[in-house]
Amino acid sequence: MIEISGFYYDGKSSRRLKVRVTFCPSGAVSIRGDNIDLQTDIDQIRISPRVADTCRSLYLPDGGKLETGDNDAIDTVAEHFQQNRLQAWLHRLEQNWRFVAVALLATLLFIYVSIEYGVPWAAKIAARSVPTEMRRQLGEQALESLDGQVFTPSRLDAQTRQHLTHLFRTLTAGLATQQNYRLEFRSSRKLGANALAFPGGIIVITDALVHLADDDQQLTAVLAHEIGHVVHQHNLRRVFQNSITALLMITLFGDISSITSLSATLPTILVQSRYSRQFESEADRYALDYLESADIPVEQFAIILTRLEQQRGDGSEFDYLSSHPAISKRIAVIRSH
């Protein structure tokens, strides 16, 4: 026979009553206190799992509840009547520092594998599942939101635009038909010399970038790089990876409010910058493959990137290389290629 003291709640009001609870070997349970005398059976009671030394709850079949801090006695009752066996086992593991160390290492391994392989794989699958029409709409909406705020109409003459459009069509000839490739011309004091890829196959090139290039070969290299972003669906994958990574950090660090803390946002930023480097490498490889197939010297790609690097800090709020990290390393790889 085991006796514990605790408090009884009837489940209908906030009033609590001090009671003594008796557990008989037969499984009968007696609850007695001021103005209360209840009889039930252990099989009718649900015992909450143990969490350190916090108070335990015993839920009664009529909606009432018992609350007690006598965890050891409750553990004895649960073990005797074979209840909460899994929770009891987990509690014992929590008190074993070796298990805690192994669990910590397993958690770190899970984080690494998730970020290294799981998140990119899931984002790639999700990006592929986006319908063609939705990709087109996303690209159109994104471009529309930037027009008037970041972009202004291009000042390139009609002959130059027509020539570059023909060049772009040569680049996209034979590519997957699910993308409606389209070259758009814009001017932007904020972006300066820049080129951007949008979902659905829209590529925007600024007047400043056209003026910065010496010839068509350098512009071809930049456009091929941006087409590489579209082919590999980097924009959509980045959106999904941002979302999945944020959810992963929320899961690891606690509730949603924790994502606003530095401890949660800093890892997310670091992870996303790493993904950005991977995307740039993929787009660079695509551009290099195209340049080789078109018998265009890959040095032309390195030259235009070097010029873009040199024109940084000219007063533009953004620049082409701000989202293209490790430029010196990229140029070295391109030249070694």
C-alpha cells in the first residue's frame, strides 16, 4: 500500500482540495479529504510522464485531476502497475550523462545531415513540383514589384536591344520548353551594372552592365550565368530552402518567437550564404560549359567579373556581386578552367 498527499481538482472549477491518495496492491485507489471521498481503480487513471522534479498529474475518469510533487512514490506506483514504462525508461536515460552526450552528438549529426543534404534535396523536389504557369506568374509579379521602385525604363536604343535579344535567343535555343525565356532591359541607379534571373525564365539586364562590357562575348558569359540560375531553379529553391531552414531552426530552438533571436537567425543566415555559394558555382559551371561549346574564351567571363568587382563602391545601393560571394575565388576557378 502506497500513500501520497496532493491536491484534487474536480475539473469543473478552479477550487483545489488537499487530499490523501491510497494505492492498494489490488489496484483500488482511494481519494480522501475534506468533503471528498472517492474510489476508483488504477486502470482508470492516466499518469503524466515525469519531467525532472516538477509536479505530476493523475487524470481521473470523471474529468478530475490529482496533482502531487511526490514523484518517487508515483514512479513506484507506475512501475508496480506497469504504467508509463516508456516514460520511466526515458527519465532514467535523461539522468545518464553518457546518454545525454550521445544524444547531443546525434542531434548535431542530424543538424549537419539535414542542412547538408536534407534541406537542399527537399527544396529541389519542391521547386520541381511548382507548375510552369505558377513559375511564370511568380516571375512576372516579382518584376512588376521592382518596376518603379528599383527599375526604370531602359535608355538603350532599339538597335542595341534588338541585337541583344537575338543574342539571348541564341543562348536559350534548344533549352527546356517549360521556361518562357525572355530578356528584359531596365535601368537602375540603385543596382548599377547588374543582371537578375526571375522564376519562369525572365532575365533582366541593366543598361550599366551593357555599357560596362566590351563585347558580346562578355555579355554572353553573364547571360549564360543567369540562365544557369533559371535552369537549376535557384530562385525557387532558395525560397523553399529559406522556409525549410527557418522551420528547422524554429524546431531546434523552440517556439516561433525564438526565430527572432540572434541564436536562431544567425545560423540561418550562415546556412543560406553557403547555399548561395553553391548556387553561384552551379550557375558558373553552366556558363563555362556554354562558353566552351560556343568556342568563346572563358577568360571573357573572368574579365567581366573583374570589371564588376572593380566598379563596386561606386555609390550604388546594391551591386551585381553583392549576392555573388567569393568573387576572387570564382575568378580563379574560371581562369583555371
